[in-house]
Amino acid sequence: MTSDGSHKVKFDSHTQAAFQALVDAIIPHTCPYAGASSTIYAPGAICLRIQDYVIRELDFSQFIPEDAEPNIMPLSKSTAILLDIGAAQYLSLNHMIVPSSGFSYPCEGLFSTLSRSDRLRAVTLLDHLAVPLESVPKPYQNNPALVQVMMSSINQLTLFGYYSEWFGYGTTRLLPSNLKRIECCPPSWKLVGYPGPSFGYRDFRGFLMRFPHQKGRI
């Protein structure tokens, strides 16, 4: 996959469900609460479609050699499977037969059936490498460093996407970079008091220097 966004992105339902569950656990929806001068509403990561941002960033960052086997698994898909393996290990270690949450996402894997807190515990378990690494999909198979890097990265990407202009791109969100346009102000910008980009600033061209006229004197 390339990083220029020049191809159409396809997200399968299992991968979508896993990353919906992930970003929902990291930045859940919060009810309005009383601030210093007004009532502030904080939408969750799912409301801003941050799962699409994380999936897109993972797949566009994936390096695929020219001599790679055909139909190689997207990095987002292998990560979704890794999250399911972490969830299964978490349930096994805690002697749980069924997930602790009755809520699940459509076409879910095991990870998405856990409660928010248990999803985060499953991610922590993966970060601690408490899973059989020979049983996880490539490129994570027997690659502990990559597993730990990914567990950190998916948390960071969720925050990056939430506080970036991602949601503001609106209908142009999945288009190539040169076709994206800011269509609205993301709610997260209002939460942190960011006014948005400003255009038309004069370019700095140095300081204006004034010298007294010598009137022919040397």
C-alpha cells in the first residue's frame, strides 16, 4: 500500500468492529458536564470516525516488498486478529467463560465483546507480551518489539486522530490529500480552544532598516 491515499480503502466488518471497540475504550463518549462558564459536550472517538483514521494510518504505513506474496493481509486486519488473541488470553487468565459485557458491535470478534475496561486490560496484556507469540499473525509472529510498538501506536493514533482535523474533512475524509477540504470545525478543537487554521498571514521578509541620508558627505 502507498501513503499518498491514491487508492480506494476497503475496511472489512471484523476490522471495523475491532477498531471501533478500541477507540471507544480509549476515548469514550462522555455526557455533558458543567464547566466553569458553560456546559461542555464531549463526543467519543466513534462519533468522530476515529476508527477509520487509525485503520487508514496503519494500512498506509505498511511496507509491502515488490516480491511479497499476493493478497498479503493488511496491517489493520492482522492487528484486529492480534486484539482478539489478547482478549482470548485475558479471558483465559481470568477464568472467564464469556465476556463481561452484554454489548457487542456488529460482526464482532472477541475483543469487541469485552467491556471498555477489559478491552484496555487486554491491550495491556499484549503490551506485556503475555500471549504466545508463535500463535499470532504476521508480522507480529515471534516479533515482541513490534507487538509492543503497535500497542503504543494505536493509543497514540487514536489521540492524534481525535484532536486533528480528521473529522473536519467531512465528505472528503477518505480522498487523496490534495482533494481534502476542511468542511467543518471538529468538536475536539472546541474542547481545547483551538480556533482552527488561519490563512493570509504576511510572510516575514526581514526588518525594515532606516539609515539617515548622508547628502553627499562621506
